[in-house]
Amino acid sequence: MNITSKHQRAISLINSGKFIDAHPLLVDIVKASPTHADAYFLLGIVNLEVGNPKKAIALFEKALSYQHRTEYGAYLAKTYGLLAETNSVLSVTERFPASSAMSATHLDTFGVALSHVGQHELALRYFSLARIAAPDVANIHYNFGVSAKFSGEFAQAISAFEDAIRLQPNHYPSHFALSDLGHINPENNHIPRLETLFEDQNNTVEATLHIGHALCKEYEALSQYKQAFDALSRAKAVALAEFDYEFEQDLCLFNATKQLIRSPAWLSQSECTSDQPIFVLGMPRSGTTLLDRMLSNHRNVVSVGETQAFGSALKRLTGTAGHGVLDADTLLAAKQINMTELATQYLHQTRVAAQGAKRFIEKLPFNFFYLPLIRAAFPQAKIICMQRNPMDTLIGNYRQLFAIRNPYYRYAYSLESIAAFYREFVEVIDNFSDAAPDNFLIVNYEELVSDPETQLNTIVSFCQLDWEDNMVAVENNQQAVATASAVQVREAIHTRYVARWKHFDAYLPDWVPAFAKELTR
């Protein structure tokens, strides 16, 4: 076969999902024609599909060095987005700004890459043009709606989700997204159509989870708590049967973190003196987003959101096997790396998102697994841990629809595993607080919402910031927020979610009261 024939054959194989078979043909092409841009691009796709994103990035860049094509840039941005490389995604989109000359597919791909790294306002530029270019594609309307929601454009989000459902009546992510936006009442709800969808025997586990969670939210809004809990439990049971999860998988992470806390001498001493990052962490649904919004109202503070920057830098430096960022082997391999370099790489990776601010907030809840490493890399950085009533944390995690295929949230499919996860979390925080109390503050969610000015004064002083009166007015914070609390945190601070778990008290297992008594402080 000549080069043209090999090229066409490789494209056919890739389109059929036969990536390994396409590889030797593409290697032959670049050997014979070292500047064949599309062969490098297709090799990048092969590497991306077989789980080698770093190699894919190098190949996409190689293709772009020979030919400036939007398709190449879109795949490059997509791959950086999958790796949560914010700076790199922004750099690519600067080279390929949103344009009506782009195809809907490429516009959507750039938008998704930006949304993966929390750049929702910029993503809307691409999604807006994509909706015009492909008005009959439900998923493009949905993607626009998600970024509109996270940017606080709720009316636009509702319209986009309804467009997606009109085009594809069983578009279950849009059904859930509508329910999640709230404003549910007896005259305005989606329960009849959701119940019909819930009974579809052909539902995937993703469909069941989205619709079950949507029903839970709508029944709860109508104070029909038994129906809410029944729908949620039914959906969770389907997921639990689908995924191969044992709590021991997460226990390995907790044990590795506790081992590092108890043996700090294993870690090198960082020469980094920066106090620019403020790490806000804790269990999911514990109030980390609320505190993030309060602090980022300060004129000298911005939020970079929930990034994987620290974990990604650690994974690169340790060079451990596996595609996941967080695992026990990587945590323990930190004993062999230079903590100053870890701090340097983290600051570089967050540089663009930090926008040159004097201080920035990193609020990935699961950063508590990295507590001893954050302290080793950034001895001067402030770390704030949010803690919430264990019952509200238990129910909050059970009620939350986390990323379905993300293995780090598998614990949330049963109340028993959430309780075990919470116990281990408390032990990690207690151990760390005893071992390294400097620059570490535990904040109680209930106290924060009940007396925000007093509590925030303490936090501001801890962070060595000046007090600003507007910090409590979180409803005025216009920054995009890409978390499960995207709707709630645009409201004024309130106490409506304190003791919310009591709505479901009558339907909880018999062991729950003992759990609450054991861990309530």
C-alpha cells in the first residue's frame, strides 16, 4: 500500500475502534513521510484511546507544528482537559478562539475541555456558537446549560436543558439538571414524566441514577420525604450492584495518608516560602464551597476552584504506574521526591487560574488525602478543613449525584460505606491536627452559617487577611462555581440546611443513631 492507502485504511480502522491495528500503519507513514501531520494526529488519537494521554499530547503538538488545523487543537484541548491541566487548556484556546467558522463538533469539544477545568464563562462562548451551528443536537444544548448553570445564568440553563429534552425526551442528564436547579412546587414540577422514565426497563445505570436523584430532589422539595428516600435508595441499589466496590479500596488511601502523617521525617523539607495558596478541604457536602465564596469576595483573593493540580504534580514527580491521579502507591512514593519541586510545579500549574492574585483558594475536598504532603510542600500555606454534623454529612453525600464513573465517589452508593468513609476522614483530620497544628484550622459548618461574621473574622485573621464587609455577602460573588453547590451558594447565607437529615430520620437503618452519637462533637 502507498501512503494514501495506508492513511485511508488507518482512518477506517480508527473509526471502527481498532486502534491497535491502526498503529503500525501510521508508524509506517511517519517513517516514510516525517512531516505527515495527519498521521501524527491519528497516532495521538490511538494513544489517547489506549490510555496514554501524555504521549497523545506530544503527538497532537507534533501534528500542529506541521499543520494548523482546528481538529488537532480541539483534541489537544480535550486531552489537557481530561488531565485537568488548566493552563494548557487556556493556552490552546488562545490559539483557537471561538469562531463561527468552526464546526459544531470542534466548538463543543473546546467548550467541554474548558468546562472540565472550571472555565465555564469562556466555555459558553464556544457552546453558544455550537448551538447555532447544530441546533438539533441535544448534548450541545446540555453542555451549554451546564456551563450556564455554573456561571449563574439559570434562566439560560433551564432553556437549554428543555431544548435538549425536546430533542431527546430521554436525555436523562438534562432531566436531573432541571430538577437540580430547583424552583419546584406543586404546580411546577416534573414528577410525572420522571416517574415514567424511572420505570423504563432499558435504563442504564447512568439513567437510573440521574432520574432517581431527580425524583429525590423534586419529592423532597414537596416535603414528600418517604417518596424521595425510596427513589434515591432504589437508584443507589442499582449502582451498587453495577460497580465492583469494596470500602477496602478507599481504606488503602486513608492508611497511606495516616502513615505519612505519623512519619513526617520521611518527606523532604521544602524551601518554598509561598503562602499564596489557601487550601480549603473536607468531606464533600461539608461547606467548602460556601467558605470558598466568602473568602474569594476579598479583593486580594481569587478561587481557582476544585483543581487536580496538586495531585497531578505529585503523580508526575513520582512517576507511579496507573492512570488515576490519587492512589496509595503515589502517596507513599512521595517519600522519594523533592517537596520544593512539588510546590514549584503546583504553583506553575495554577498560575493562570490564580490571575496574579496575592492569594488564591484551592478547594478540592479530597485534598485531605494530601494533607501531610501539602504541609511538606508549603510550610507557610494556610489549610482550612470544613467539618459538618456527621448526620448531615452522611445524608448529604447519599443525596448527591457525584461523577458516576469516577471511582473516588463509589463510597457514596451506600449509607454504610459513607459512614465508614466519614470515620476514616475524622481520624485523618484528628491525626493531622495533633501532628501539625501550625497553619491548620478546623471550621464548623453549623457555626459558620449561624454566626458568619464572627466565624469569618476568625478565619480572616488566621489567613492574615484584612477584614472586608462584603465577604459575608456571598450572593454578590459573581465568580463561576463548578461544584454541586452551584445553585445554593448564590443565595445569602442561611441555616436551612442545618439538621436537614431529620427529614429522612424515619427511613434510616437502625445503626445510624449509634453512628451519630459516636461522631457528633
